[in-house]
Amino acid sequence: MTDVKELGKVAVLMGGSSAERDVSLMSGGAVLDALRARGVDAHRFDPSERDVMALRDEGFDRAFVTLHGRGGEDGTLQGVLETLRIPYTGSGVMASAISMDKWRTKLVWLAAGLPTPRFRLLDAATDWDDVARDLGLPIFVKPVHEGSSMGATKVTEVGQLKEAWALAARFDSLVIAEEFIEGQELTAPFLGDKPLPLVRIAAPDGKYDYQNKYFTDVVQYHCPCGLSTEREAELQAVVMRAAAVLGCRGWGRADLMLTADGRAYLLEMNTAPGMTSHSLVPMAARAAGIEFEDLCVEILKGAALG
């Protein structure tokens, strides 16, 4: 049993200046309350309001990263914490940077022989008809460096592609189009080097968007996910390999689709997943017998450098 005093003075990093600031504040607030409930000397720290150098000046021993999106989940903050020599939760600089980049994540997975939907990068000069012929319809269009479905659109007609690209381009200079995979939407969290139970997501009309993720109760979550023990273990093994080739550590969550004929496709990797009341890692942890406060302490214990 860990003596929480050994964890030292902890900064819960939340907020930030990305498009996911509001979700980050919800995650950070929940983690802060949980750590304090377990007796951890935890403090709120918003890098958009305070100079990160204060982390060193004020004697913080560890950082729990609940920043989502760019500036918190993309390796930049991790690089600062490495420089300050303050151990932090989650993946390191390289894995954070690659995992935040949906395009380069796919390139790594494909090089490792892991399954992921076909895709095309888009720009203003793209031949929209050619993209539709290549990937088929529907198509998902999304910014390469955003999470929480920010700027993402499900396109059902060729004529919608340019507008979907323009929306995504408001969030990012890199925009990706991905073939639509029909099937069950699953998410696969992990804690340390152990997978947690899969969660099956059932959203109305498949609309698992920013609003439905965080601010409604219309999405249904199933954990256990309903798969056989053997099939779930097979998918968990794929996810752990997907995390390993990206260099992920500590904790995280991969999203995937499972078709009716049993083929699995990796969608993306989340290295600083949400920790809100609607979040999936806490849900999977509860199914594994780990309460939220204990989950937060376990993640914090894994804080590291390098």
C-alpha cells in the first residue's frame, strides 16, 4: 500500500488554451478532488494562467496531466516537464507527439502491420470526387491534431466534403479523411502494462460527437462489452501492441471499430484521456474493481521521466 505522503506535492495540470479547455477543467477538477480525498497534497495548476516555471519554483514533486489537446497532450508540455525534471503521468514526449497526430499514428501502425482504416490527407486543391471514389461513402473528415471529435464531420455526399474540410481546417492545417467502418465502436483503456475491460459505445445514429460525449446522457456505454472473453483478450492484445509501437506508457486509451465479420480497425490513441463523469477509463476501471480515487492514485504512482 502506497503512503500518499511519498507522492509529495502534486500539481494537477488542467485547463490550458486548447479547444478542449472546458473538458480539461472537468477532468482536472475530478482528479484533484479524488487525490485530495485519498490524502494527496494536490493543487490545481492551469498553464494558461500561470508560468509553468512556477512548478519548479514552488517545489512540486509530480504532475498529473489532465490537459487535453494541443499544448498538453502533444509532447510540448511533456518536454517542459522533462526539462524541469518533474515526473509526470502518461506518455513521454515522443509517444505523446505521435499519438496526438492521427496521420503519423496511422503511419506507425501500418508499418507495424496493425489494422487501421484507409485515409487521405486533404487540402484546398483536393479532388473531392477522387477522394469519394477512393474511400467510398460515408467518410469521416477530422483535424489531425484535435481530440474529443472537435471539428469532425461524417460526410455522406461528395458535395459535403469541401465544407467538412473547411470546418476541420479551422482547427488544424492538417486534415484527414478516413473511410467509414461500419460496426461496433469500442474503446480499450490500459493502466500500466495491463489492459482494462473494453467499453462498447452505442451513440444515437452513430453520433458520438463532442456534445454527446460530455454534455448529454443519450449515449449508452456497455462494460462488459458483450464480446466473448477470448475475443476481448485478442483485441486487448492488439491495443497493447498498438500502444507499445507508439511508445506509450502509464495509461491511455485506444479507440477501435469491430465489423460484423470480426475485423478490428484501430482509430486513434489517447495518451491523456478524459476523467470526467462521462469518461471511459474510469468506467472500465470500475468494471475491473478499481474505484475512481484509487485509479487516480495508481496513475499518479506511475509518474515518470524519460
